[in-house]
Amino acid sequence: MDTKNALKQKLVSQYEEWKADFKKLKAETKGAYAEGQLEGSQEAKDLESKMDEVKGFIDKVENANEDDIENLKSKVENQIDGLKNAFQKLKNKFK
């Protein structure tokens, strides 16, 4: 698999995993979510913002040429780390 496809697949997989985890957390914290505590929390807003950023990076990777892929690799890793940290903060707040 070439670098571009591997990077895109990694990003898509991570995005889909966190998206599913966020849905699961909403279900697990049903009471807090129903009261608007989860959805309205700064941590939830941060997570959703990071997820949007990752989704945008999927498009960037898709449209990048091979030369640009090397530059995007570290940015993609930072986006994944940011998403992971935002999700962990949200989990910690409502677990």
C-alpha cells in the first residue's frame, strides 16, 4: 500500500473509532447527556471540533500528491493525538 493510501486509511480508521466511542459514551452517560451536560460541555465541544478537523484532514490526504504526503504525516499524527486527548478528557469527566 502506498504512503498516501496508508495514511488515509489510518486517519479514517481512527476517526471512525473515536466517532463510535463518542456514541458509546453518549449512551453510557445517558442521564448527563439528556440533561445537556455532556453535549453542552466544553470537553464535548472540543472533541467534536477535533473530529471535524480530522475529517478535514481526510480530504487533504485524499487530494494530496505524493510530495505533500510526507508533510501531512506529522500533522495527521498531531490531529490523531489531539482527538485522542479530547476524547480522554470527555471520558474522564463523565465516567
